[in-house]
Amino acid sequence: MSPPGRQRGESRGATQDGTPAGQAPLRLALAIFLAFASVYFFSALLRAVTATLAPVFSAELGLAAGQLGLLAGAYFLGFAAMQLPLGSALDRWGPRRVLLVFLSAAVLGCVAFAAAASLTHLLLARLLIGVGVSACLMAPLTCFRHHFSPGAQLRANSWMLMTGSLGMLASTVPVQWLLPALGWRGLFVAVALCLAVAMVGVAWLVPADAPARPAASGQAPQADGGYQAVFRHPAFLAVAPLGFFAYGGLIAMQSLWIGPWLTQVGGRTAEQAAQGLFLVNLSMLLAFLCWGLVMPVLIRAGWAGERLIARVWPLGVLLLGVIVWQGQHAGVWLWALWCVCTSVVSLAQPAVAQVFPAALAGRALSAFNLVIFSGVFVLQWGIGLAIDALRAAGLDPVHAYQVAFAGFAATCALSFLWLNAWRWRRRGAPAWQAAHG
């Protein structure tokens, strides 16, 4: 019997308007999803594990907040740096081939991180890991754009993010349990081995098809025009600040700063902080599961992604304000509730991809991902630098964190206001709708 990845069917190609020529059969779709999910799980674990290991790195390497933020952010710097070439590569060579090449770098990065003897070596290895896993979400989303219907794309996107939350969940209490047996170096060697096994699954299960080609000759200039058509599109401009500050900030908090807040502001132990992060990531997993279940229904009812974002965002900003105001009394459940409410920003990513033809899907998704992970790097490092500067100015840890996080909350509010301004720019028409006509 041929593996699912070798089956070729009616899902190949695209229509003239850039939509998939046919939805992939259920068995093939499930095989594609599981293969991609396996690598994205470890990508998310590597992204978030610094939050759990922060006390270990601080104690063993003597890292200050700014250095810790730089170490965590190096992953996102490498990740962001690859997004533009990644998008072009996905559109040219297809998701499977590109992902396998990038994952090879991730395996090398994990081994190098485990063997690192200094902060500089750790930074370079973490940077290489970021480069290597930079295709772990864009490759599946590009594949989904080619093979799945619009509703199925939103569902698959949400469930990929759910898989990422599962990886982040594994980076908390399970990692804390494994540390006495493996140490943090042995942990990275184990992840390298798991990634290598997951690569075999991708090679076996994911179709080695060529990316979608525009059928009409009039579409060729648009598809070959690089990123100019993406960056200048009204739909992209509407959500760019949201991606940088709100979506990037959500990842920055979840993958690093919630942990130090719980230990240095809330007074929790490292074990208690890991348990708290476990609950936060579990809540995110359930949130993305629910988004995947309800989004096709909501779309049929006229609730597009950007409409939901515009309705829900005030609650997320309000909750972040409450967390800042509560300080050491802000518990894990407040952080979990904030993450769940802010997770609505994830709906912007597939919505952006659907605006563009399939031949531009890789570039559209990667351009938006560049914005998101540039925001993660800037916010992770910037918040750390702000905390160090405020401490140097005489503030105690609690007030230093409160002021730094209040600045982050302000940027989130401004980015959502920007989206609303674009939504009502053309006589109250949403930006996505205005972009089409």
C-alpha cells in the first residue's frame, strides 16, 4: 500500500481565482495534518521551554533579565529573519521539501545548544534553532491553502495552534520532571532525536506536490512580483500592528515573561511557576480547540475573523490592565484568561492568506509571520531591558515589572485601535471587504 503522502488526487492545483481545485480526501487530509503537527509540537516546545528553564539559566549562568530576554529572543530573531526567503521558497518548491531542509538546521541547533559552553554559544545555537523551525507553521498553512476549503483552513489552522499549545504544555511541568534525569543539555539532545523522527513522518506522509500555479496568464505578474503586493495590501496593513504587538506579545508572554512574573513578582517557586505555565498552556490548548470547532460555523453566520477580533480585543487589554494593577496578587488564572481572550488574534493569520491567490499563499503567510515574530523578539528583549533599566533607576522588582508590562498593554490597545480605524475607513466596511472591492 502506498503511503498517504504518495497518493495524488483531485486536490492538486488551483482554480483561476486561487482557491483549491478540490478539497483533499479525509484520510489524506488527516495524514497531512498529523505529519505537520508532530514537528510543530516540538517547535512550540523549543519556543516556550526558556520560560521553564529561566530559573535554571539564571542560577547556572548568572543571566540578568535583559540577557535572559536576549537568549529567549534569539530563537525569534532567527525565526523572523527567515520568513521572507521562506515564503518565496514555499511558493517555488512546495511545503514538504522546504520544511525538511529547514528541520535539518533545527536538529543541528538543538545539538549545538546542548554542547554550548558560553552565553555566546547558547545565543548562536538558539538562533540556529529559530532558523530551523521557522517553516514549521508556514509550511502546513501553505499546504492547507492549496488543499483545504476556506472553512477547513481556519479549522486546521486553529488545531495546528492547539498542537503548538500542547508543545508549550509539554515545556512546563513535564520538562520540570525530566530535568533531574536529563538535565537541560540532555533535554535538547532528546528533542533533536524526536525532531529527526518527525522528519521521517513528514517525508512519508506529506505530498511532494508542486505549489499551486495561477491558471490565467494575467495572474503571473502578481504571483511573481515578490512581496510588494503583500506588504501594500490594505488587509495586510490593517493587521500588521496587531500582529507585531498583540500577537507577538502573546507569544512573548507565554514563551518567557509569564514565568518570571510568577517567580519575581508573585513570589512562586520555580516548580509552582512551571505548574502555573502548565495551566496557562492548557487553557490555550482548549481555546484553540474551540476556535477550530466553531470557526466554520461562525463564518457561515457572517462572523469573519477580523470581526471577532474587533469585538473581543477590549476584554484582553482590560485583563492585562488588571494584571498590572494587581501586581503580586495577579494569579495564574488571570494570566490564563488573558491568554484565552487574546488568542482571538490568531484568526488574523489565515484570514490574511485567504485574501491572496494560492500562488502567493506562502509569501502572504510568511510576511505576516515576519511581523509577528519580529514583535516577539523586540518585546521579549525590550521588556527585559526595560525591567533592568527600571531596577537600575531604583524600582523594586514588582514595580519594575508593572511599569514594563503597562507599556506593553498600551501598545496592544493602540494596535487594536489601528485595526478598528481600518475597518471603518470606507463608509464602515471592514478592511477585508474593502480590500476586495
